Amino acid sequence: MKEGTHIHHAAALDKFKDAARWLGFNPDQAFKISAISNPSLLTVFDHYRLTLEEKHRASGALFKKSDWTTLPEKDQRKVFLD
């Protein structure tokens, strides 16, 4: 999408910048950004996302467990969740 000051795909770069800001970092600090477009992988990802959404609707309690706070790597899990 971008290498140095040369922009190869402006629309994709704009999406990256929005995502970067949402994640809390400055996208302008990136020197090189690459993207891969794989329609098959996107289809599988969308299917899995819809499956998780349906599971969440059916039983939201599965996604609100608190036992992870006592498991190994609990600090790393907390950082990821935050």
C-alpha cells in the first residue's frame, strides 16, 4: 500500500490509517505497509465471525467468563482484553 512516500493504493491506506488510529498508534510513523488480498481467506473469516456472533447471541455467558484472571499469563490476557 505504501513504501516511503510512494502510495500504491490510497483507499486501502486510508482504511489502514483508520484502523491504526482506532488501535491507538500513529499510522504516519509506518514506513512500509503491505496488504494481501485473499478472497477465500476473507470468506472463511467472515463465516467464522458470523458463527461467533451467533454463539454470542445464543449464550453470551460463554464470552464473559472470569476464570481467565487466575490462569497462567493472566497479565498478558488483561493487556490484550483492554
